[in-house]
Amino acid sequence: MLAAVPCAGADCVVLFDCDDGTEKGRIAVGAHPVHLTAVDGAVFVATMGERAISVIDGGEVTKVETGTLGPSHFALTDDGRVLIPCTGGDVLAVVDRASLSLVHRVGVDAEPHDVAVEGDRAYVGSRVDGTVSIVDPAAGRVDRTIAIDGDARIQGVDAGFGGVYAVDQAGARIARIDDTGVTASASVGSNPYEAILGTDRVLVAGRDGGTVTLLNPTLSETTVHEVGGRPTGVTTIDETHWVLNRDRARLLSLDARTSIPLPAPAFTADPTGDGDTVVVSHYDDNRASLVSTIDREVVWTVETPPDPFEPLVL
């Protein structure tokens, strides 16, 4: 297996061998790569400093023009479309995976940052207007726009448990929505960024509040964990929640019973194929690590180019 790490400060994706951390290559992809997704054997790269995304396939890099600056995240449809919100131009780009061509540029509310797919619709959050646009990706149109009450800033959008969760960064809350509107909302810690959907819980880290909030899928039950520091997210491995905290040089289980020392973690990949190791990037330390949560140890730590973002295991 390989770990692919986008390094925003060096405009490249670095490949590491998951067995021992040996660097296997650096691929130039364009300005400010931040997020990756694997689609049918290819790696799609969101290069926020470009009016295009990069696609790595068979060692070759193909640029797919979005026509708009700031591609930030990805979501996939069941019929082979890749969806990319472009923050600089208020657009959701719809790319056909087979032809690597732009098929739609759908105008949405200002500064779209994240997108999620539920059924045959895409949900796109606006960081300026505090809305969620419901888009038909096949038709290339907005079907409805849902406003979140107050001066909202929608940072993260995730789908699961039969609904969509929009994280309001400005209002320190999370809303559950469907195609009819907002069905529930709840307060979370200050400066939340995204929701993490576990097996039966929704988790939200409050970056400025030093908290992780656990909610049931309907948002009717809430438990707040005081973790201190600056938690950026949570990864769940073998039903244990591990907190990523940029002010703490360790992975700490949410119940505070287990700690694994390592450079301050910022982003994590999905668990590797064995289910008990995870690749972690250390944005502030320009490093990446492989951590065994079973052995409670760091398998390896390596240096990366500047500003390593969210890794992807291939």
C-alpha cells in the first residue's frame, strides 16, 4: 500500500510506502493541493490555487479545467460524476470520470467549500451566504436553496444516516437537513469545521473550544467531551474515537484512557486495509506518520514537503 500526501506548500503529492515510510516519488500537480480522492484507480487532486483539478492515473497527470478558481473538496455520484465545489467562483463543477471532461458548471451561493451526495442530489454549503444548495448533478441545475437561520457560515457538509449534516462554523452548531429543509439543529463547540460520522454517532470537534461533541443521528442527544487544546477532528478505528489535536503531540482516545505520542496531528486518512493502522499528517511539523492503534505505537514518521494536508491510502 502507498500513502499519498498532498503538500500545499510545495504544489505536489508525495507517495510513501506504508510498510516503512520510504518515499516513492513526488508528483507535481499544481498550486496548493489540499484534498485527494480515489476514483476507479485514479487519484483526483483538489488544487485550490488553480482553475482546474489534477488527475493522477498510471503515473500521468491530466488537468481538468473547472473554469473557476479554488476547487476544494470532492464527492462522487453513483453514475460516474465527480463533484467539485470551487470557492473562488461560486460554482459546483461536475466532471465526467470516464472522459475527464467538465459537463456542468452549476452556479451556487457564494464561496462553496464542501459537498455531499445523498440519493441523486448534491448538497453544497456556502461559507458566505450560510445556505445549502440542493443540486441535480445530472441536469446541472439547482433545485432548491436552504437557508440556515442566523449569520451562518457553512464549512463542512456530510451525508449519512439518511440525511445531510451542515456544520455552521460561525454559529457553532450543526444542522440536519433533507430536501424539505432543516429538520434539526444542535450547538457544538466553537469554530467547528466538519462532522465525522461514526457507526451510530455524529462527532464534531470545536477547534477554539477544546471540545468534541457527540450527537445521535437525529441531533436530539448531545454529549460534550472537554479535550483541551485545538482539536481538528476525530478518527474512529475499531469503535474507538481518536482525537486529532494541533496543540497536543499525541493521539488521544476520546475517553482519555489511551494516548499515543507523536507530532501534533492535523489530518488523517481512512484506516488502512488491516483496520488498525492509520496514516496521519502533521501540518505544523511537515511530517507524516503511520500509527498502530492496536500496539499503541508509531510505526514510522517521515519528513514531508511544507504543509501536508489530508492523506489518502492507495
